[in-house]
Amino acid sequence: MVNPLNSSFIFHQSSFAAGMTLYAQMEESAKLDELIRENLKGLGYGE
């Protein structure tokens, strides 16, 4: 029989890890967006 408390802990632990991965991806995305904007300005876009 599965202990519901252990299942809940595993679920929350997995959710936390997924959230941290998402946060890291969002942070990287923001850095890349800024780099793309800078490159586009260098090509004359957005002026």
C-alpha cells in the first residue's frame, strides 16, 4: 500500500524542482531577449 504522505512529498518535491527549472529557463530567456535586442539595434532595427 502506498503511503499518501510519501506520495504527497514526492509530488511537491517534483513540483518544486520543475518550478526551479522553469525559473532558470525564464532567466536565461530574458538574457537572450536582451542580447537579441542589442543585435537588432546594431543592424539598425528599433531606432
